Amino acid sequence: QVQLVESGGGLVQAGGSLRLSCAASGRTFSSYTIGWFRQAPGKERESVGAVPWSGGNTFYADSVKGRFIISRDNAKNMVYLQMNSLKPEDTAVYYCNALRANGRYYWGKGTLVTVSS
């Protein structure tokens, strides 16, 4: 059973930085793509970015491109989301997602990021 556990959320002032972590367990993730999503109050969940576990190009949503960086540590089964130059509109619950090549996917429970103006 795949388990994803996010951590690192919190309250930060606009312009600040946070690093979120996603701890993955329960599988060998070589055929997975790990993504970060977020859901702001009253809005739909949206993709922030994604990275293939085995390497390759990293995708970023336009809204975070140049400010957020996704990285991974395969040896530790960890994926990170470094968030810089945070804006109040980045306030959301951030979720880690693991998408298998066959289309099956898994979600973590999320971590709340609040950016104050």
C-alpha cells in the first residue's frame, strides 16, 4: 500500500520561503511520477508541478514557475517542494500525489501553507 506523508507547512509572510516534504513508502517508485497539488479555500485542486521518479523533465504550473522547485532524494524516498517568494495567493493545502504508469494514483493528506500579506 502506497503511503504519502506531507510535512513542512506553516505560516509565512509574503516574500518568504518554505520547504515541503513528501515521504513516500510502500512501493518501489521507479515507474511513478510524483506531483505536488494545492487546493485553496473555495477553489478546485490544481497542479503545482511534477517530477518523474526515475528522472527527466520537471513540470511546473505557470503560476509557480521561477519560484518553486521540486527535487527528490530517491535513496530516502523523499520529494521536496521548495517554495520561494511566496504570495498570499499561494495559501492552500498542499498535497503530494503519486501517479503510476498504469494510471493508478495515490494522495497524501496534505499540509497547510498560509502566506500572510
